[in-house]
Amino acid sequence: MTVIRLKTHRDFASGPGPWRCDELRELEAIFAAFVHQGGASEYAVGATERGDPQFYVIAPEPDPECVLCVSRVGRLYLVEDGVGGLITKVSDLKQLADQRPNILSPRHRIVAKGVAAWLAVRGSFEEKVEAMMGEPMELITNVAPQLAALV
Amino acid sequence: MTGSTHFARAAPEAKRLRKAAGDWLKGLRGRADLSQVELAKRLGFKYYTFVSQVENGFGRVPTESMEAWALALGQEPAAFARQLLSYYDPELHRLLFKGKR
């Protein structure tokens, strides 16, 4: 008998390669929250030499520093600031909203504000939409960036 | 395999300089025959991702660790810091080292 093993979501998340669409939606929602707080103006994506993807959130001019870098390494998502500080690490990007880093510096304060805003937007719309929709999380993931920009 | 980046918008001068710094550091690492992981280990990092972040032009070598980076890359710390300053703060570099390279 031939067994064909289909890749699970976790299998896809464990290897190098570019960001998946669902990951990018989560990351763009985080970015939108930063924009709302005035802590970011743009983002960029890149990769390490091993092919692990990175997502950079960049502060507005005149000081366009990277305020947040999310990297996927194996099954972990590493969240770092622009000077090498590890803010947190999670196994699911959705957990990022629940991780409230110890606020030690202005840079981390911006990160925490962005994450908190993202969580607030998600929570608010989750409550309103859940009663009406069968797949609330999917909807929220799709519309969160636009909604965050409007709040 | 080299790292890669894609800006969502056009990069102004500060970003161009940060990218140039990253390229310069990547070149030094290549000449030292080190991978990003190996350099990160030499610097005592648990993860190597910050090395990539810096080389891609989205992070900066903190002042307090410039000496460690220089030594890890086989460079003389003062010259290394001076070159980085020319990327990170070109105006200060001009004031301090006007006429010098």
C-alpha cells in the first residue's frame, strides 16, 4: 500500500520560504495598528540567507528606523526591535496580540501600543461580527488592516 | 544564498544609506567566510535573524556592540565604527572626520 502524506498547516510553517498569504494578513494587521498609532509608515519584507522570511515595520520620516522585525524560523516567529532586542517569540502569529512585552524603552512602548491597538480592533469586531457570521476569524483576518486604518 | 528585500515604497536617502551599510557588512562577513548563523554565534546571539535584519538595511549595529562586530568580522574597531557612522549619521561623520576617510 502506498501512503501519501499530505502536508499539514504546521508542516508548511516549519520550513524556510516566503510568507504565506495567511501570515501576511496577520502581519499587515499588526502593521495597520502601528500606522494607526503613528508608529509606522511602511513595511517591507525580506529574507535571511537561509530563506527564512522577515517582515519589517518601519517608523515614519524623518527617522525611518525599523521598529519591529518579525522572522519565521522553523516553527517560531521571532519578534525583534531594530537594534537586536528580542521582544518575544510565539508559535502562532495570533498569539502575538496576547504577548504583552515588558515595557522598558520607548521603542518597546511603540511596539506594545501597536500590538494593543491590533488586539483592540480584532476584539471589537470579533464581538460584533461573530453573532452574524459563521467564520468570524477568517473575515476579521481579511478586513482587519482596512478596519484598523479607519478606527 | 543571499538575503533579499523588497521595499513597499521608494527608499529615500536614510534608507539608501542603511542598505549600503548592510551591503558593506555583508561584504565583510563574506570576506571573513562566515555565514549569518556563524556571525551571530560569534556575537553571542541566540538567533541569527538580527544579522540578516542589519544586512538587509532594516536594523543598525548598536554603538555598544560595534567593537564586538568589528572583532567578529576581523576588522579594526575604530575604523569599523567610523565607516558605520558614515552610513548611520553622515552629518556627524562629516563634522568629526571632515577631510578624512
